[in-house]
Amino acid sequence: MATKEKRGTTEPGPAWRAWGRALLGGAVMAVALGTGNALGEALVRALDLDGYPAQLLPAALVSALAVPVVLALRTGRPGSGRPLGLGTPASAAHGFARGLAVTTACAALVLGGGTAAGWVRWSGPDPAALVSFLAGNALVAVLLEALPEETTLRGYAWASLRDRFGGLLSALGTTLVFLLVPAASTVVQAGVAQAVGVDAPPMGLAPAGQDPVAYPVLLSVFGLTLIAARTAPGRAPLWAAIGTHVAFLSVNRVVFEGGRRDAGWSAHVSPVHAAILELGYLAATAAVFTGARLLASRGRAPASGPRTAVSGPRVRAAAAWLRPVLPSGPRATASGGRRVQPSAATTYSVGVWAGGGSGLVPPVRVLSRASAPLPGAFSRGRPGAAVRRTPGTRRR
């Protein structure tokens, strides 16, 4: 977290540091993408590779250059706040499938509507070629784009901004960094390509063949959709964004570029209708993830009354005041002399909030209702003996 630790409390760090870290995440991605593509091309030539291996090698280089760097940057900083969201391997598979399923379903719905409206004309499918293309394309898409981009941008850059700012500013800031990466990567690729003696694509804000106005618009909507997937509820949320990224690339490469890529299926769509359909299913995907987050936050809201924030010293003072009366020990009824043990979750939560650890709650004896002291009373001898004192009464 971009915070300063002082006496058990955390304070937000300066804004410039959060923006610097976000830009650093974008710079890592730009350098990895440009260097991986240029060096990959040089290695492909040196090893005389062709076909699918020639696509896979540069993709693997990009992930190898980007992912370890941001993992080291985030985990190597003490007191860092939000995790990148990669989760465990089991939760990663679940998150990836969730992003893939939501995006594919939204694309099928919107493209189906476009087909019904006469905007899309499909070719005859070749199932074997389609499955082969989707499997091979998925691996290249994960290594070249989805995994490194999500880890550096929706992982490191977004988490760095979110440690300091609210959700809206963090989403817009991460998307802005996302827009800068393609242009910066072409500069890096041009320099590395010249050093290793290979050709490089022309430098520019948009890739060759892309409209310089439509491309940033599409990239902005795509970036915000990935933020929606990243912030949706569920384990390993970054993998949900990775799944969304792969689904977007797979759908577009089959539907709009299937003939050129020998994908086994393709569609004929006018450029205007293609832009509408792309933006439409991205918006639908973002709406689903955003709706899931809103429903989850509503379910976590308190039943009544606003949520109040209490500072650390106040929590510790309240816990110290409650220490003598918090029950502990084996469960018992209120009228027995046995001990009552609160649940592990309650004990752990109180201990963590108060800074006292799980041993915060000491064992105490629970008094019966009949022997419990009344307000203003004092006890002598055993805990159950209590004498009510009134004004003017003497003790004997």
C-alpha cells in the first residue's frame, strides 16, 4: 500500500508516488512488449522457426520479461496494500473461466442480435480448424497480451492507484496508462530491432492499419471493461480480467479476422457495424461485472445504520474496557459456573482490530443472572456474592 506506517496506523502516501508507480507498471509492459517482439523476431530467424513456434516464442518472451518484474515490485515493497489478485492456482482457474464465460456469452448475445438485424453474414464453419485455432490462439494471447498486460496494468498499476485514490480515479488512471503502452512499445521495439538487426513496425499511437481515432476509443472501452472484470467479486479477480482479455481477442480474431487467420469460421461485417458490435458486447460485459459488484456490496452492507469508521486507538481502548466482560472458555448457559468460549472468528477479529492478536480475550467466569451484580453494587469474597449499597447504609 502507498502508505506510511506510524504507531500501528496507516496514512496515504503522496499522490505523485501512486501515479509514479502506475506509470512504472505501464513502462514495464511497454519495455517487455517492445523488447520481446524484437528479440523474438531475431531468435525466430536465428533458430529458423516457422508457423506456430514463431508466434509462441515472442509471446513467451514478453511474459517472461514483464510478469516477474511487477511481482518483485509489488511483493518487495513492505506495507503494500491490495494484492495483484492472482490468487491460488485453483482460484485462478475459476477466475479465468468466469471472465471467459461472461465475455463470450455477452459477445454471442450481441453478435446474435447483429445477425438477426442483417449486419453479420457468416461463413460455413469448419469445427476442427476452429477448435485448433482457438486453442493455439488462446496460449499466444495469454503470453503475449493478456497475462503481462493484466499483471502490469490492472494488477500493479491499478493497485498502486487504488491504494491512494478512489475507484473511479483509479480506473480512469489505469486506462490512461493502458492507452500509452502501445505507442511506447513501438518506440522500444524500434530501438531494440535496430540493435539486433531486424525490421520493426512504424512508431505511432495506433498500430499499422488501425484508425487513429477509432482505435483509442475502442481501447478505452476495452480498458474500462477489464477494470470492471478486475474489480468484480470472486477469488483471483485478476484472472477474471485475463479471461475477459483472452475472450475479447479470440472473438475478434474469429469474427472479424477469421478468413485472414484461417480460423475455420468468419463473418462479413461492415466497419461501422463491426465497431458498434465490438463496443456493444464490451459494454454488456462491463455491465455484468459491475452489476455483480454492486449486488455483492449491497449484500455486505449493514442491516441498519451507516457504517462508522473507528480509529485504531479507539478500538484498542474499547477492547481494553471490554476485556473483563468478554466471555471465554467452554460453552455454557448463563446460569452455570462454566466458561463460555467465543467463536474463533470473533476472537481473531477483535484481536486483529485491537492489535492484540488472537490472545486478546482472556478466560473469565460467567455469572448467573441471579448473582450478577447490579449497577452500583460491589462484591465481597466469591464472584457471585454481591451486596447492594444504598445511600446511608453501613457495611457490617
